[in-house]
Amino acid sequence: MSHTRLFALVGVLEGERKVAQTAGHPLDPSQMLPLADVVLLVADDEPGAMVFRYSTTGETGGDTWHLTVAAAQEQLLEEYGEALAPWFRVPNDVQDPHAFVIRYAADQLNSR
């Protein structure tokens, strides 16, 4: 079985937050998910790729399904622009990639 587990930190966003909403249903800012500090991209033998967004405190910033890894990366570049840091692979010996990327982001971003 082939697994792809990639992650990237998200820096400070320039300009307004890009938000996808259902037409005619504006979202109250108090109901918006937290901004992501890190994104985790996971794909395996099943079709498609999942992207999970997390804050450094482990709050979820949402998740999305994409047809391919490349499509997921393109969407994230559109979503975060230059704030999206380079991609890294989650080490193969990591059992819980979600906990790993949250801890990594907290260590990297909270030490600034």
C-alpha cells in the first residue's frame, strides 16, 4: 500500500482571508473555523487526497477532499498563497500524523 503524508506550515496571511461559502449564505465571523497554522495532506491507495487544517493548539480548521495530491496542493496554494511554507514528509515511523503535525507546528511557530 502506498501512502502520502505531507505537511506544510502556514504563516501570516496577507490581505483578507479567502473563504468559500454557499451562495447567499454569508458566514458570521464568530462561526468561522480557526485559521490554520499547519496543513496535513494524506493520500493512500484510495482515489483522492484529504487535507486537514489545524491550529498549534490542535483546533481543527476544517478538512477537504481533492481528486489528487497535486490538486490538493494547488488548492492550498490558492488558499494560502505565499503564507504556505514548503512541504515536508511526515516520517514513516510516525503513527499519528495529525498529532505529529500539530506538535511540530506548535514547536516551530510558538518559538518565534
